[in-house]
Amino acid sequence: MINDKRRQLIDNIRIAIANKKTEHDILQTAAQLIDGFSEHYNWTGFYMLRGDYLEVGPFVGPDTPHKQIELNKGICGAAVSQGKTIIVNDVNSDPRYLSCSISTKSEIVIPLIDNGKCLGEIDIDSNEPSYFTSKDKEMLEKIADVIVKRLKQIM
């Protein structure tokens, strides 16, 4: 069940991206709003599928050394390859993790799926261990649906 604060974020994103005309503007606006949801989100951004790799899109947080990620690499590559959300409670214990920051402790990656086809993903890191919950997953999957719907309108 999504609480009022989470529902409000979903609605705010829907409203804020409704008039955006480019992929970049849609994703940048969404990244900023998602990042503002929690002070424990330390990197919030998008990777978009470009052929056989993921390319970093708009994000909020420190620069990442991972501008491109192969589909079989990292948690981001795994989420796209599997077409499902992945929550990692302790990135240091997951051999798939591609380190961006030594302070990152947990991560959630949510694919952007359109009729079974992955367009990209939302990626969020936290400096708190085991930070992401099933409630975060549910909220972020709904946000992903909102973003995909808007991206389809401009394609």
C-alpha cells in the first residue's frame, strides 16, 4: 500500500513531466524529484538502453565513472537483462556491484519497461545499508510506469 507521501511523489512526477518535450528533460525532472524524496538517496539517476549497453542519463549526485555499462555487467546490467527490479541491501557482498562510491551501502535498480521491452532504468544508491524496502520498490515501479508512458508520448 502506497502512503500519501509516496502517492504525492508519483503524482508530482506525473504533473512535472507532462509538458517536457525531450527524453533528457523528462528524466532530469524525474531524477530531481525522486532524489528529493529521501535524504538517504545519495545518487539518483537513469541509465538508458542504447543498443547493447546502458548509457548514463540525467542524475543527481556525484559524478559516476560508469558512463556506459554492458548488459551483463553490474547490478544495472542484471536488472535490464532480467527485466525486474533488484534491491541490494549490501553492495559490498554482491559481486555484481560496480563501485561508484566507497560510501554506497545499498542500491535499487528499477527497469523502465514498455510492453516487455526495456528502455532503461532508474538507479538509486544509498549510503545506508539495507535502506530500500518493498514500499520503495512499489513506489518506484509506479514512477517507472509514469515515465515510460510519457517517454512513449514523445517518441
